[in-house]
Amino acid sequence: MEFASREDAGQKLGYYLKDQNTRADLVLGLPRGGVVVAAEVAHILQLPLDVLVVRKIGHPWHREFAVGAMAENGVVLFDERAIGKNPLIRMELNDILEEEKERLRAYQGRFRHGPLDLNARAVLLVDDGLATGSTTEAAVLSARKQNASKVIVAAPVASTNAVERLEKVADEVRALWVDPEFDAVGRYYEVFSQTTDEEVIDLLRAEAGRGA
């Protein structure tokens, strides 16, 4: 299965969730690419759209290699095996952690005015794909900390490992395609360009306007 774009994936996921009679009070996209998918889902399910900010934590010596994830409300997850026992790495990791916390706060301010209100609400967390599931797990734990009554994870494509991991923390995990030979998320899209902050802000404004 291949999607033409994130918009195409969001439409297909939205209709799939509608057919499955998925019930939620709010759709939360994971920035940035996940918000594009989430906007289509929110439109089809006629639900409000917002964001839940997550950040990958990169290895101090190979920043592209993720060793953890963080999300709003002070959620931090580490892959201890990937970090190892080197005290130098752990020391440098503290600096990266502070840097990412700063970025996370900046994104919260950029994408949203004020805190999320998830208290006693069923939330649908949407991303453009689930590779390891670590950032999405951080998002699930963040929603739980904010007293969400139910947390459903949805994505167009996912690895088997990510689904198994997320089923332990979320109430439901819904994916159009769970690929046991999962590669990278971008491989399942014809167009998979970088989503900008401006695109995210525009989508949030458009959905807010639609719901007004």
C-alpha cells in the first residue's frame, strides 16, 4: 500500500476510522507531519483538531539516531539499551534534554494558545506513521497525565513492533497497514516532503474556523 500524500493518507485513515465507528472527543496530531494527516481525520470525523507536542531525543554523538522521546507535561522516555552505560554519553544527554525541552516549549507556544484540556475526554492521537512507536508512546503517556478518559492511536502505516508496543499503553491502536517488513515511514508515501511550522499553524486555524 502506498499513499499519494499525507492528505491522501489522512482521508483514507479518516474513512477507515469512521467505518470502524471510532468514537472520540478530540483529534490530536503529532507535529509536524502527523498534523496534516490528523486534519483530514478531524474533518471526516467532524471533531475538533489540536496538537500534542512530542520531540525525539537524539544520541549525543549521532543526533539523527533517536535514543528516547519526550512529550508535554514532563514525559521523558529513554531507550536504555541504545544509550548504554558510558557516563560521558549520559552527561551529554542532559544537555540535549534541556535543549529539547526548550524546543518543546517553543512549539507549544507556536502551535497553541494555552494548555490542552484533555480532562475526561477521549482523544485520538494521529501520526503519519509509526516506526518504533517511541514518540507516540510519549504522547500517549502525556495524554494520560492530562487525565484523558481514553487514548486511541491511529496512523496510516505502522511496524508490527510499534503496534505491539503501543497496545500496552493505549486503549486502542488503529492502523490501515501494519507491515511486518516495515522500513521508513517515507517509503509508504509518493510525496513525503518536510511539513513546515507554517503549514501546521494554517491547518489548525482552518480547522478552528471550520468548527466555529
